[in-house]
Amino acid sequence: MFVAALIFGLTYLVVACGRLPFGRLDRTGAALIGASLMVASGTLSLDEAYRAIDFDTITLLLGMMIIVGNLRLSGFFGLATEMIARRAAQPALLLGGIVAVAGLLSAFLVNDTVCLMMTPLVIELARRLGRRPLPYLLGVAMASNIGSVATITGNPQNMIIASLSHIPYRDFAAALAPVAALGLCLALAFIVLGHRAEFRRGARLPAPALKLRWNRPLLVVSLVAAAAAIAGFFWGIAPPKVAIVVGALLLLHPIKPMRVYREIDWSLLLLFVGLFIVLAGAEKALLTPALRQAVEGAGLGQPPILTLVAAALSNLVSNVPAVLALAPFIGDLAEPQRAWLVLAMASTLAGNFTLLGSIANLIVVERARREGIEIGFGAYFRIGAPLTLATLALGAWWLA
């Protein structure tokens, strides 16, 4: 038991910090080492480790990465950004368009990838229009987190929750899409209020002149494939099956498959594999009946309490590890389906609290830094913290 607890604790410490202060070990490496040690220590057998991996989540995430990779290579994200710019006569309308598009795309195409694709385009657009990029980049990060609440395919933690809870895609969206829609409105309001000088009345935007390239045949095929996948999700076909079949068929396009493979975040897939095994070992060794009863008695079944616990843990160790850590307790609660939805809502919306709250935020910060734009902790926190509290309160109220 002590060995399993030590492996679990050290793995989560590195996952929370991002990397060790010495050497080059990152989150993915820590998860794989932790998984290996769970087997080496005898906590799990090799067969138990294999069974611990949730291949539904891995398959769904892989399929969505292939679909999004094709959309990026086709030039879709650049065209979406141009569409926003051409219809925005004022800075507030430009921000509203960015928030709406980032939120909508994140609901279906995984928020991390949306941030990766949109950040450099938004920076280029802001500079061409003579605007400060900061508030628009905050719009990308915060809207992608909020929008991804809406569906199973919005982010990795939702995929894990859907696989463990077996909540249908339509039911998940019906419960959480309203929270996402209202949350996006709050994000727009908070950013505008926090940057009044940027969005003062009377400011007009010049006509944009973006230099875009796109592959028309690939764009058409990718859009049809994405639409077919979303239709399949709502039709009730298993999301992993839909995503991987559609993603695999896209490889038939004459574009070189190697270009698509480069779009796949293999390290994220490996991180998930490692964490599944580490959590299985910890659950087997540490999750006693007494601990289950203690957690249930602490009121975890109440939406406000679960919201606070999930949000706090997500900011300590990141949202995916937080979901995996809380998952073993959810099935014991009186209303497990509602608890799963609360967990999805809280772990995702908590990502807006600080710069370090989600991978999506870090992607925006790193891409902006490469372009010479610094997004400071305080500049993010003064908007992200109150926005997070407001959206968490909204979500807890809605699901209660």
C-alpha cells in the first residue's frame, strides 16, 4: 500500500508541476514511469495494467485529432478567422466573433487543438487591424475552455467521463450546452469590462488584408467528414467508433498521410495511457470501503460541494488527472449521472481560473510568446478568476 501511494503521489506531483525542477522529465514521462512502477512493484499485474487502459477514450481522441488535423491542413481555421474579421466593424464585434467561433469549434473539435490553430491567426488579425492582441487572445483561451463544456468531444476529460459513465452524446449536450452558451456570454462581458479602453464606443476597424491559403478539395472533404462525425455522435453511434472510422477514411485523400500523423499529439495519448494505469494501481491498493464511505459522507453528491472539490483539484493537478482521481467515487453516489455531469462542468470551467488551469491556456500563452506577446499571470487572473467563479456558480445552479 505504501509503495502504491508513493508512486501515485510522485506521479501526480510531476503532473501538477509540469516537469521536474531538474532533468527533462515531463508529464508524459512521469505518467509512463509511474505506470511501469505500478507493474514492477506488483501492485498491478501486466494483464491488469492492460485492462486499466480505457481504449474508448484513446480511440475517440485519436480519431478527433485526425479529423482536426485535416481541417487545419485544408486552411479551415484561417478561413473561419477571415470570416470573423470581414463581418466585424467594431472591436467588440470582433471579440464577440472570436469568442463565438472558438467556443463553437471547441464544443466539437477538442479545445486544445482549436487554441493551437486559432492563436497565431488571431495575433496576425489583431496586428493587421492595429489592435492590442491581449484581450482577443484571452477570448480564444477562455471561450475554448467554456465552449468545450458542451459536448463529449469538447475536451479530453469529457471523453473520459463519457466513457466511464456511458452518458449518450445527446443527453450530455442537452445538459451542458446551455451552460456553455451562457458562459460564453459571460466571457465576452468580462473581457470587455476588463479592457474598456480597447472596446470603447466609436472605434472602427479597417478592412482586413489577410494572406490565406487553402486546399479546396481537402477543405470540402474535411468539412463533410466533420459534419458526418457530428451527425453520427448525435444519431447515437458510439463516439469512438464514429471518430476513428471517419478519421481513418480521411487518410484516403491524396494528401500524404505523414502530414496528418504530424498533427497528432502522440504525447497526450501516452499521458492518458500512463495515468489510466497509475490510477488503477492506486484504486486497487488504496481505495478501501472505509475511504469510499468517508468520501460519500462528506457530501460529494451535492452539486455545489462536488463543484468546489473538482475545481480546486483541477487547479492543483490539472483537469484530466483530477477527473481520474475523483472517478472511483462517483459511481457510489446517489445520482451518479448528475455527478458525472457536475464533474465534467467543474473540471472544465475551472481551467479559466489561472494561466496554469488548462493546457488550452498554456498553448495560447506559448504561441503568443513566440510572437513576442507576453500574457502575464495577473492580466489573465483578474478576468479569469471572477469569470470562473461566475460560470461555476451558473453550472452548479443549472445542474442542481
